[in-house]
Amino acid sequence: MSFPFASWKRTVRAAADAVPAFLLAAMFVSFIIQVVMRYVVDSPVGWTVEVCVIAWLWIVLWGQSVSTSEDEEIRFDIIYGSVRPAVRRWFRVVFSAALVAIYGIALPANWDFVTFMKIQETSYLDLPFSWVFSVLIIFMVVSILRYLVIFWQSVRGREPGDDALSDRDLAG
């Protein structure tokens, strides 16, 4: 009965991967509009810069937390790659627990910051900064969940290449 779960997971993954692609396209179109307005029409517009900055912020934080899988991350892992698999497993246990703790401790302060920023809006688009920075909360929550899964898998002796959310993990 893993077929519906696999199909659902592929659909969610495709949707999550589409967000940075859409934002990158929006950045590109905004950049082209800015170039045309500045150098062809001789009437620069400011909203294009705002779109590019907001899109870049969302691409980086959304991409790192939601779209990038564990095996796609770039790491400096000379020490990690040179030790035995059992030591690597304990590295994953320790570092995933540390990251969950750090993100968990920082989450309330970041939540306060994001909700406080509703009082100010962006200059051109008049978007509340709480909307702009809401991706920070998404990043932190998804990162906490990701590293909890890595912690759980490592404690159970599974490798990071194993399926992050298999039917066995969901069943208990």
C-alpha cells in the first residue's frame, strides 16, 4: 500500500521544487523589465528591485529547507567522509540534535520578529514585511522536522540515503 504514498510524495516534491523555479523566473522577468525601463524607456522603476530581493530571500530559504534533499546538500565533509560508518552515524545523531535544539531555541524569537514586522510595509509593493519574512518560519520549522527525521533514522541505524519518510516511519 505504498503506491498512493509514493504518488502523493512525488506530487508534493514537484510542487515544492516549482516554487524556487517560479521565483527565479519572476526575478528574471523583473530584471529584464528594469533593464528595459532604465536603458530603453529612460524611466527606471523601483519595484523590480524589490521583487528581486524578496524572490532571492525566498529562493534561498525555501530552497534550502523544502526543495533540497539531504543528499543534494553541499558540505565540507573531509572528516565525515574519512571515518567509519558507525562514527558517521554518531556525527549525524549529535549534529542533528544540536541543530534541532538551536532552531528550536531560536524559533520563538524569530516568530516574534516576523509577527512584529507586520507594522511595516515594503516601499513599492506595500507588502507587510511579516509576509516577506514568513519564509524564515517555514525554513526553521521544516529544518527542525528534517533534522528530527535524520536524528530518528540515525538512532535507528539507518543511512541518510534511505527514504526520509517511508511508510515504516509513518506507521511507527
